[in-house]
Amino acid sequence: MSKKNVTAASLLLTTALVLSACGGNNNDGGAASGGTASGGASPSGSASAQPSGKTEEITVAFPMISTAIPEIPNIEEAINKIALDKINVKVKLKAISSGEWVQQVNLMFTSNEKMDLMYVNGGLYSNMVAKNQLVALDELLDQYGEGIKTAVGADYINVPKIQGAIYGVPTIRDLASSYGVIMRKDLVDKYKIDVDAIKTLDDLGAVLKTVKDGESGFAPLIPSGVGMSFLDAYMPYDSLGDSMGVLPNYDNDLKVVNLYASQEYKDLVTKFRQWYQDGYVMKDAATNKTSTFELLRSGKGFAYFAALKPGMAEQEGAAAGTAVITKELTPIVARTGTVSNVMWGIPVNSKQHEAAMKFLNLMYSDKDIVNLFDWGIEGKHYVKADGQDGVIKYPEGVNAGNTTYNMPLGWMFGNQFLSYTMEGSDADIWKKMDEFNKSAMHSKAMGFTFDASAVKSEFAAVSNVVTQYKLPLETGSVDPDKVLPEFISKLKAAGIDKIVAEKQKQLDAWAQANAAK
């Protein structure tokens, strides 16, 4: 991977971790990133049989927002008391800064450094499989992963399959999403906005007008994050991984189309442009460097698009420091991207495949293991709340600001549905998340992963063009009547038609293979 690509991948990973952690469930109880996945305490199968023989040692690698967590050795020791007793495996936790994750992992692969179990980012997954960096897990799951298979469920365990084999296991969290809008509650109340009446973008536009007319000093609609367009957080189609060839309405009879040349795209960016001209959108939306939460805290925004899930209002409100209200605008949909964006895999470096799978199985079936990762050591980092099953609180004198173990990444460590909830948060959040997953419709292409290696030159060229035009168009900052034709022309010159044709070819083959099963 080139230095430029390493930097881009590292930035993508860091952004994903920070956005998730801003409202993660592991501090003060906001829900974090959970169909068939039951997620409950599940049988751990053969991995929990009485251990015998020689103790095996494995290294577990994962990214962290900050590696300056002095309690990691104590967490590791507590985890090992359980793992040694149940599966005769000793674990070494290797936390790597998210900003250095891609580069460090590549170095570990190159030097064949010991690494037996690792976090797998969905955006890098297909490339890792293409480079033969991950071990096929099917037989290991059958032999040692019964707890994983039960928790994840048949619908979702097979989503990451590439050429008939599973190389990554999705974590249990929100495995689907609906797109909608998040609004400041104080202004919703002030203007007596009927949230239930907001069903379309036109309805939202009317709300934005109300707030714009009543408030001064700011535009109501703000970006969902630095460097994000409105369509990054409002996606009424399956992006098929990269939006370079999409599936409209999550179906379209599996016919891939060039999003940017579609009437739907033109209509969307035209609407955003009108909002921009009407003063509903902040003028520097395409270049803004201030976080969404800071804009809300400083009173410089009212609403933003977001991928929604249970607990989202509490999560975002806690991060922004002001109460918010959410409203869905699209159905709940599970896609390859929502399922496989956070996974675990066994790297080819490993010589202890069985031991790695046995421990991974505990991460999906053993409540004590999950909560050691998520919350730390009972009595030191948390205590059980009286009379509330599964609810915890900080010990006397300890709070979210001074705790020595702060791990807001519960969605990463296996089965989040086994995690405790912090007192004051929604004790039923995992039940609601499970119901959310089970209620989701499935994209017709769920389970399909595009391999861009056959069109890598075109992919790079088109990516550069998209980077140039996407943000200005998708924030309403430029006139689509003038700029969109230029964008489409440059995309064609860069080779987007070839990418769409290759994606269609692979999707057809995937559909045919699935139909034959």
C-alpha cells in the first residue's frame, strides 16, 4: 500500500473510531454501534470444554483512539484468569493507536510478527482478503465457534463471504441503519415543530425554513461531520461499498447504475442547492472544520443528517451537550456495509488458529470477558447497581472523567449485547437494538462485496474526480446546472462506466452463485 493510501486508510479508521466513540455506550451509557443476531448469552460450544494439554498464547491486536490506558495490563490479567480456566489460552493484548493502525499492521504482516486475532475494518476487508492476509474461518467456526454462530445468526454470519469463504466475523451491535435527521430539542419545542409530520425532504425543508425565519446568526442545517456531505449521512440507496455504481432503493432488480448520472442524484443536489440559496445551509459547509457537536454547543446549528439506531438521541445529545430529537426518513435497512464494517479475523501470521477462534468465541458468548473489555474490573472501575440486573455505576469517588479505564468502543469487542449499561441510561438498549436488527429489510445485494482490483486504475482516477466535486455538490455549495454536467463528463473520462460494468459483472456472478445454493 502506498504512503498516500496508508495515510488515507488511517484517517478513515481514526474518523470512524472517533465518530463512534463520541457517543459510545461505554461511558455514561449512551448506545453505540447491534437480524437475526440475538446477541444474548449463547453457548460457547466446544471452546468451553474442560481445557487440557499445553497452554497456548495468542496476541490480540486492535486499534485505540488513545493507547495511554495504564489499566490494559490489569485487564489482560483478569481476562487471562477466565481464558486459562475455560480454554487454556493466554492472551496478550496489543493496542495500537488508530492513526498508526494501518501502517503498523502492514509492518506486522511484512515482518511476520506474531498476531493471532485482529480487528478488521470493513473498508479494508476485501483488499486484505485479496492480499491473502486473512485465514478462511468456516471450518474453525464449525469446530470452535458455536457461540459466535448462535449470537450473530445465519442471516449475518455469511454476509462477509468472499468467493464462498468467511474471513471476518461481524461484531454484535447495530447491524442495520435508517437515515434521518437529528434536531436540537430546544428549537423543536420553541417552534412547536410536529416531528411526526416530517416524512420527506420537502417536509424537512419546511422545518428548516421555520427555524431560519425565527433565528438569526446561523443557518439551521449543518454537516454531519468534518469533510462529510449530506449524502454521506442520507443514503436512500445501497452504495455497494463505494458509491461508484449503486443499487437504487436497495433493490433495482440488481441493476447497478452510475449514481452521479442518475435523475435521483440530480434531484437531491438540486434540492440541496435551493436550501443553500435560501440560507438553510451554512455557507462554508463544504470547507467547514468545526465538529458537528461543537457547532451545536455554540448555537450555530439546528439539524444534521445521520444514520440512526436505537439510543441515538441520548448518544448524540450527550456528545453535543444539548438534548436532541431524531426522526427517521428512510426504512431500516441492513447492507453489506452495515454488517461488515466492524469485524474480527485471524491473520495469516498466526500459528494458533484454533486457540484464536476459541478466544474469539468467548468474546461473543462470555459476559465476563465482554465486560472486562468494555468496562474494566468490577469493584475498581464499576460496581453493580442495586436491584437492577445488568446495570452498573461508578464506584464512590469515580466518574467518567477520572476513571482509570475509559474504553468507549464497546461495539468493537465481540458481542455488545452482553455489555452492561451505565446507571441513568436505557437499561433495555440491547433489547431494542436486537429488535431493530431483526426488523430491518435486507438490501438485495446484502452479502455482495466488490473487488476493484480489475479496475484499480479507473478506481483511483474516479476517486480523484469524486473528491474534487462531491462535497461542493452534495452540500449545495455550487450550482448543479453548471457543475454536475462537468462532473459527469470527468467521471466518464476517468472510467466510471468500466467500474459500473465490472461491478455489474461481479454482482451477477454473486447472485447466480447464491441462487444455486
